[in-house]
Amino acid sequence: MTSQELKKVLDFLKNHNLLNDDQYKSLSGQQFSTFVEAEKQIRRVILISDEEWVQAKGVFYDLEYKSLIGEKIGPEILNILPQDLSENYKMVVFNKEGNKIEAGFVDPTNFKAIEALNFLARKRKFKVKYYIISEDSYRAAVKQYESLGEEVGEALDTAEAIFAPDDLMIGASADESPEDIVKSAPVSKIISVVLRHAIEGRASDIHIEPVNNQSKVRYRIDGVLHTTIVLPIYVHSALVSRVKVMANLKIDETRIPQDGRIRLQVHNKDIDFRISTIPLMGQEKVVMRILDTPDKAPTFGDLGFMGSQLKVVEDNIVRPNGLFLLTGPTGSGKSTTLFAALSYLNKEDINIATLEDPVEYYIPGVNQSQVRPEVNFTFAAGLRALLRQDPDIIMVGEVRDNETAELAIHAGLTGHSVLTTLHTNDSYGAIPRLFDMHIEPFLLASTLNAVVAQRLVRKVCSKCKTEDKIPPEILVKVEEHLKKIPKKAFYTKVDMDNLQFYKGRGCSHCGKTGYKGRVAIVEAISVTRSLQNIIAKGFHHDEVDEELVKQNFMSMEQDGIIKSLMGLTTIEEVLRVSEI
């Protein structure tokens, strides 16, 4: 990559207020052999959305940027490029005028995609103009080949003849044999369509549950459940059984919960689904967690770490020994943050080993183990074994008991870097929680490097963001919190006399919700020499508060308020996940 090519990209970012003068100067002075290398460094330095980055990418490749989000594309245009080719090459035809067609593709370096479309175009005497598009644009376009309702409706027409009883009563499908269910094409079709649309819609979980004589399918998107489709109750048992067959579970066992796993290829990408079934009154419910490993690990900036919080994390995860502790409730993004940390640390000369339940993200070059309590391969037993594997860095999915806590502490004392998680409400609570697990204060003081707590809030949709006014009583609380933040802790300018908040109006880009994606609100404590002394003496809150002021500590609530003032989230979201 030449300095001139780098300058083009940096100029674009600066002109769009995505890069300040200092960042521009720093990046301009660096040399990158490839664009991929430059991309990695630039996105470490600045917080930038994928859409904005695709525009910058277009500048480098001399391609115009096009957003297809919210665009209606007729089937006669879409089908110029068949759906299987579109999914294979992540390319879509979105416009046609006379003999000219316009196509967008995600990867400008995929020359096979260009060759394939040029071949089709020559056969039909089309001229092609290429654009660069984002992953979100591509997904929005490819969805239009066939909608969820249409695909499921077609399969349901056939399923009705097979499974629907004359009276359409609950449980009537139980007469169907397992063989009939497994072999049923419409049921297989419904499940495959539900899974595919969940992935295309960025869902993290799928719920298939019986509700009021109906089978309801709900997707959890950006942390919130949405009803996607409602099916007749007579097909519910068949759907549950089909999922069980795919996950190698016992389809004739409906009295106890079962857990399993499915691996499928969707859009030429391997995706894991973690399956959990539970018996309800007369029926079973299925929940599927989608474990989709991103093409590239997110940076801490992408996740929402900024200012002093980012410094605490980056300074402490590289320390050669000791304990790095990440806290938060279920669904707060801890696994994703650890994935980012391990990817950041992953180098050829370092041995990284993990113990997880389950393995959610696969990282090439990292030794990842799945704990199996049923064969006594617990976190504690696994940790003992890992210590004999000559590790430099150990990641333990969760500290759940006294034994695991003690082993993690001793691993940190004996020259290993240990990254792990703990279920507490805030960073403060982690240390008393470890005391409750019978960890001696002097041991914890000498081992603990940092404690980070986080929650996830939904991001305001960038396409329909508008100014918002908040109630006076909330505004008073916000102002009180802002006054308590140390001046050095602010990582962006805040006009205290004119506080401006934002919300999303709702558009086709965000599914009329006003939100698209999630970002972390964070608090981070670095265990300094002073704090070590406080922990060793028993961790008295008054002394801790004084020390945190010296660290320019910012609470999660305060971080959330700052991010709402930046327009990243709304004050309602901050209120939803924290107390202000």
C-alpha cells in the first residue's frame, strides 16, 4: 500500500469528521504493506461504523459506495443473478436501465465474482457498473429473493395436509411417528427457513414456543425479543422433533430438558446452534443460541471501550502474569470481549489455552477445550490439566466455585496470565464475591490486575437518528451523574449547559425499532499498588472510593450517559440496563 493510497483513505475519514488531527498525523506516519493491515490499525484507533468504513474502503478501491438498506428491488432485477450465485459471491444486482445493470459486492478483491457476473452479462448483452456495498446492504438485498412469510407459508400448506387434525386441537400431532416427522419435507423446510432468516436478521437466539394454541417463533435481536412468525399449534410438536433430530437428541423423551448442538452451513459459512429443550404444560419449548463467529475479531473500540477504560484493558491483558477479571450478567457481551482480547493477544510465539462452556467463538491458533461435567471434566479439573500444558495465557470461561477460583488465583501467582469472568453486578462486587469464595485477601491483592464490568445497550440507528428531549426528572439525575465524573475521565467534549440526546425515528434499515446493533457501557478498575493494600486489608468501600477518584474512574451509568450524549445510544437504554 503506497503512502498516496493511504492518504486518500485518511483524507476521506478526516473530511467526514471521523478522524481528528492527531490521529491523522499518527496514522500518516505509519507504513502498511497491505490495505488489510491498514484497516486493522485504523479501526483500532477510531470508532467507526461498518457503513462508514465501507465508504472509506470504496475510496481505496476506486468504487462508488451504495447503500441498499430500505431499497426495494424487483424480482426480475434480482434474478438476473441467481440466488445461489449471489450467496456464493456476496454480490447482488439491484438496478437495470436498458442494457445497463448495476451490481454491488462486499469484497472488491473477489475477482471470481466479477468474472461470474461478466460472463452472465455477456450472454445477455448487458453492461455492468460495480459498486461496493456493506454486509448489511447485501443481507437487506438478498432477503428480497423470498420473504420469511412466503417461504414458510408454502411449506405450511403442505404441512397442513400431513399434520393438521380435523379439530385442530393441541397435541393432536402426537400421533405422528418420529419417522414421519423426520421425513416430512415441509417441516424440514420451515426449520431451515427459520434458521436462515434468523442469521440474516442478526438474531442471537431463536425461541419456538407454544402460546395460546399457537406455535410462536421469536428472534432476539440486539438483546430484545421480537415475534417473527406465528404458526398453527398442530405443527409445533413436529418442529420440536425436527430440531431434536438435527441435534441428535432423543425425540421420544419429552419429560426432561435436553441440550445439544447443530452445525449448519448458511451462505457458505459454518454456523453453530446451541439447542436447549424444556417441557412445558403439554408441549415442549426450544431455544436455539446462534454461535456465529465473525469473519474478523472486533476491536475493543468496536465494542465500545473508550478513554481510560480502553487503557485499563489494553495495559492489563498484556501483563505476563496475574488475573484479569470480566464481570456482568448473562448476555452482557463478556464472551465477545474475551474473544476480542484473545484475538488481540494471539501470536505465533504465545501458547493460549481456554476452558469454555460452551466454546462460542473458534479462534485459529488457540487451544480451546469444552468442559464436560458429566465425565468430571469441570472447570477445576480442566484448569489443573491446562497448567501442565505449558500455557502462557489461560482463559477460563467462568469462575463458578471455590475450587476454580483458588486454582485461577494460583495460576496467576505462578507466572500465568489468566483471563476469566464472574457474575456480579458491577466491578466493585467482584472482590467481595471472591472473598466469599474463600480467597485470602493477601493472595487476591497480589494476583488481581484489573476488574472490568460491562452491559450491552442498543445503538441508535445511524440512518434515522434525530434529536430527542428527555423528561425533566431524568435530566436532573443525568446532570448529577455528570458532575461526579472526574474531568480527566471524559473521552469526548460535553457541553454541560446544553445537553443533547438522540433517538431513532424508526426506518427500514433498523426494522422500525430506531436501534441497530449494540455497544457496551463499561467500568474498569486497575489494581494499583494503593488498591492492592486496600484489598489486602479487607476492601473497605470508603478507601476504595478515594482511590478510584485518583484513577479517574467512571461508572457504567456515567459511561452510558456519555455514550447517549454522543448519539451512540439513548438514555432509555441506559436506564433499562442500569440505575441512574
